[in-house]
Amino acid sequence: MKDIKKIKEDFIKESSQVETIQGLNELRVRYLGKKGIVTDGLRRLSELPREERPKFGKVLNELKRFIESEIKSLQQQLESEEAKKRVLSESIDITLPGRYIPPGKRHPVTQVLDEIVNTFVSMGFEVEEGPEVELDYYNFEALNIPKDHPAREMQDTFYVKPSSVDNDSTTESDIVLRTHTSPVQIRGMKKRTPPFRFIAPGKVYRCDADVSHTPMFHQVEGLMVGENITFSHLKGVLELFIHCLFGPETPVKFRPSYFPFTEPSTEVDIGCILCSGEGCRVCKGTGWLEVLGAGMVHPKVFEAVGYDTEKYQGFAFGMGVERLTMLKYKIDDIRLFFENDVRFLRQF
Ligand code: DAH
């Protein structure tokens, strides 16, 4: 019994001197390990007379549990102390320079699109959006492009089969990927009563691919309707727009043209950016570059949205954003916009 008491005293003394986890582990092995003091004591119980064993066994087991619980609480204490020490030694140097994150920037087409939108917004135009998957009615029919109209062949259209139509069906779909932003004219007019003016920027789709065509590209549509809107308004707004985008000295020419949804129709040319009107390969020797289509809204279009054609007039226009971006930055291949090569994109 005296020995057991001595063991406990020794343990208390030794454990009070332990300062590290490693020291604690050594203490645990010395007392509770396979050849440890307590383990050895338990083993030697068998050397005692049978009737003495329970008494000593009980005291030894109590000692064992006491040591176990002491070691456990010491371990928690030491661990939290060591964690504290680690945090304090890992000081952060806030004077070190930060890591450089290269800034991204907007795509050149987006930059020019934003510039076009901002120019028209500054002239009081609202911004309207419409769906890219469009009904034949809005894309063609309501714009005075009937089913048998040759203009439909002009537009190489992606037709979309609704999932309810089985794949072998030869019936023509009345759903298309919009071939121009002009259908937004119809949607926008149905929602409004004149006077108003809005633009409609967005993606459009045509089955076309070469150095100047991609199956998806961007257009900005414009429409202004009121009681006394004339061709002079069309000319004034579009000339101002071109001077904002290409500079105030840029020559502008209105050339008669044809669109089913406008009458009269015009195409707008600017003096060639590359040769300043001298004549070159890009302008095919003419000195002029076509930049957009426009015209006075056709009465048939007003009829489709239920407007009084005697009361209201309006002008409309449509332009290709990639084309304008190519002219503005003298880019000769439209496909560069969609290859995602940062060596190209970084330049803008
Ligand atoms: N929708 C025509 C196209 O995609 C562009 C256009 C021409 C739009 C004349 C108009 C317009 O609103 O009046 O080629």
C-alpha cells in the first residue's frame, strides 16, 4: 500500500513538471505503457495471496484511472498552449506587396455595342429586348415578309423544331432563330402607343460562315414613331450617330435601297476608313463602305400592330455590330472575334 501511495506521489510530482506533449507521452509510457509502473503493479497482483488480491486490485485500478484522467486533461491543456504559441509566432507582414491579379476587360464587340447603345440612349432612345428564338410571325410575317417573298431566301434561316414535332416530320417549323433584330420592332410597338423611340440590341443567327460572316452575330435595331416623323429625322439621327462612332469629319451618304418593312428604304454608307475615299481593296474602289440599313416604316408593318397609318409615321434602322467593330478597328476577319485568343482580344 505504501508503494502504491508512493507511485501516486511520484506521478503528481512528475506530471507537474511536464511542459511539452512529448514529455507527457514519455510520462504516459513510464506509468501506463506495457512495461510501465502501474501495468507492472497490476501484473504482480498474482504474486499476492488470493484473499489480498481484490483489495490491492481495487486501489491499483483507481490509481490507473486517476493517472489516465490526469494525462488526458494535461494533454488538452498542452495542446491549446501549443496552438496559441503557433498562432503568435506566425505573424503576417502586411507591408508585403499583394499578388497581382491581371484585370480582364470587355470583348471588343461588347465595347462597341455599349458605345452604340450609349449614343442612342443619350438621344433619348429606350432599350428594348426580344427573344432570340422567335416566331416566324414576328421575324417575317409581321414585317411584310410573307411566306413566298424572295426576301426569305435572302435570309438563310435556322429553323427550330419544337420537341412535340417528331424528327421525320417534313412540316415546316414556325419557330426560328431570329435572323435580325427587326422582330423586336413589332413586339415593342405592341406594348406602346406613339410617340416613342427605342433601340433593340442583341444576337441574331444566319446559316453563313466566311471571313465576313459568322452564324451568330449582333445587331442593333432602332425605331422612332410619332405624328410628324420624316425622312429628315432619320437622316439627322443616323448622321449624328455615325459622327459619334467614327468621328465628326466622317462623310455620310444615304443611298436608295430596298427592305420589305420600310418604304422608302436606304442604305447608309460612310467614307472609307482605310483609304479616306481614295478607293481601295476594302471599299472595292468606290471610296464608300455600307454601314447600316434604314427607311420609313412601311404602312403594312403599322397595320400588323394596329396603328393608324394616316396618323403615325416612323423610321427604322438596323446595323451589324461586328461589321462596325471591324471598320472602327480595321479588323479584316470576323472570325477573330470568336476564337478567344487573348493575343487578339488584349489589343482593344
Ligand atoms: N433587318 C435588316 C437586316 O437584317 C436591317 C434593317 C434594315 C433593319 C432596314 C431596319 C431597317 O429596321 O429599316 O439586314
